[in-house]
Amino acid sequence: MSARKWTGALVCAAALAWGWLAATPAGFTQSAVASDETDFQGMPPGKGREETFYACVVCHSMRLVTQQGLSRDRWDEAIDWMVEEQDMPELEPADRALIVDYLAEFYGPDRKADTQSTQ
């Protein structure tokens, strides 16, 4: 086999291998699941997790959020303070309600998130 044909065969084999790897659904691997949890810095799954994460990490780590343990009303007041004093962009009303609900459920005074992370 000539060098030119050999190179062509290698390129073709590499392209086929790449296509097979790219078609493998990464969502079913253990590392992808662990990566998803790492991406949300340990936040428990729930309605509003993604919105909460992206609204908060723009300015600070989730550790600052998760250690608070505030009631729903206090979380709402904290968002008012961040908007007024820290130049946080105003949230859309639906997003704000979703975020406050998530924070109150998982990072309220009873810290539901703490019990879920130890299970």
C-alpha cells in the first residue's frame, strides 16, 4: 500500500472512530452524572435549581448562599438588598418566585439540603 493510500486509510479510520465516540450518549456515564452535580456545587435537584445557580454564581459562590438558612421572606428581602445595594440585575417575577421557592425549600431554616446531601 502506498504512503498516500495508507494516510487516507488512517484518516478514514480516525474519522469513523471520532464519529462513534461523538455518538456515545455521555449522559449515561457515571462521570457525567458526577459532573452534573459538581456543576451545581452540590445543590440538590429540584424545580428552580438551575435558575438559582446561574442567578447566584454570577457574583459569588453557592457556598455563600447555602450557609444562610433563611426563611422565604428573608430570601426575598436578600434579593431586594442585592438588587438595590449590589447592582444585581432585577429578576423577572416568575424567575424570582422560582428562585425564592427553591432557596426556601432547600436552604431555609431547617436546611432540607443538608439532610439530602448525607443520604
